[in-house]
Amino acid sequence: MPASYLVPLTQIRREQTVVNSRFIATLGPAFSIEEARAFIARIKKEFADATHNVPAYIIGGGNTVTEYFSDDGEPSGTAGKPALTVLRGSELGDVVLVVTRYFGGALLGTGGLVKAYTEAAQSVVTAVERGERVPVHVAMAAIPYNLLERVRILVNKNHGKVLGEDYAGDITLTLQFPVEMYEAFQSDLRELSAGKIQAEVIETKEEIVKAANPPELTLSHQRFQTFRHQGGGGIPRLRLLARGYAAQHQRGPASHRLTRRNVRFEAVADHERLFP
């Protein structure tokens, strides 16, 4: 099963105006190339009268991805590539983006176009709600009536959920757990039933769950400068500090990532030094 990675939970749209040109960015989830192409076709149909509809997508996540972009008539390298670059830096997979432009009568130039398409893409990437692809087990267990409520407590304790209940001589529960929590539930269930009850996995799949917002670390300019001037290890030490802070506030692999989204700086220049 592929490694866990972040995906958009929903479609989102943002609009901004640059020298009378309208830039409308629409971003959403796509779990196959076919879904991405269908998304792009739908947006192009919605904005059929636009000057340009610039698409980009990343299907998959981690080290296994398929990428695509097009400038859709804009000068080469000024539209689709900047949009894809933003997607690459977003930590998102299974994501598709279309930036629609209505020409406003003034030429923006190469640098102006790159900046406009980059900012349009960033406007949706930073605002979209994120989910995480998590491997889960679906399991079944036959529970006597007198243990039902205590089993429900164990399910909640181990981050599971009850998908179904079938009442007969016993109660057959259909349950779902993150793979990493399943053995802990089995252990609790054996302890509760003196080893008489055990759940049986009937399916293993992936599910998308809402990702926790990354914790923020606020750094003053003075503190940043202190780390910066501590020899060659200043910036690496600052990165370790932020990772450690994040690890205290959020469990899981995401807690060890230091990104633009979970560090806040009092001075913009400090931000650029850490994230060139």
C-alpha cells in the first residue's frame, strides 16, 4: 500500500485581479489521470469565453507521481510551469488546478505572468482543506450484548469507528481502524473478553481523513538572527527547533515536517532566508 500523503478535501476557488486581468484559480482532488482530465474539461467548459485556462495536476503522492501542465497559449514557461511548481511545493498529491485568465488589455510581461500565475495558484493551495490518505482495516467481530457498550468505548479509544451493527444471537459489529491502531484494539478486546473474542479483518483499503492543521512556531527577528549567526549550524538548528516544537503538538509523520505553513516570522526577510 502506498505511503500516506496529503490531498485536497474539496474543490476551492479564488479570484484576483492583476492590471485589469482576472485570474480565477480552481483547485480540487483527482485520484486518477482520467478524473484530472475531466476536472480540466469541466472548468474549461465553465469558462469557455476566457482567454486562457491553464491546467496542472499531480496524480499520486510521495515518490510515485504523474505530473502535467500546459501554458494554454500563454508564452512558454510563464503559466503552467509556475502553477505546477506551486503544487509541487504544497505537499499535496492527487490534486488538479486550473487557472483561468480573462485578459484585461495590458500586457504583463514574462515576469509579470509568472508572478500572477504563481500567486493565483498559491491562493487556493494555502486555503484548501487537506485530508490524508490513511490505510485502514475493516473488521468484523461477534460481541455479546453485555459487552457492547464497553466495546464501543474501545473502538473510540483506538481511533476506530463502527460501520454497522447486526443484531441476532450476538451482535456482529463491522468496524474500521487505522492499520497502525488495529493491533492495539485487538489486545484491548482480548483483555476485555478474557481471550474469547477476536476481530477478523475482511478488507484493507485507504480512506481520506481530515488532516490536523500544522502547529505554528512564531519566531521573532531577534531570535532568528541568533540562530542564523551561530556558525554554519544556525539555520539547521532553527529547523530542528521547529520540528521539535511541531512534534510536541501533533502526532504522526506530518509532525516532523517544517514547511512554510507551520512557521510564522515577524520579518518577511527571515522567512525567505529559511525558505529560499
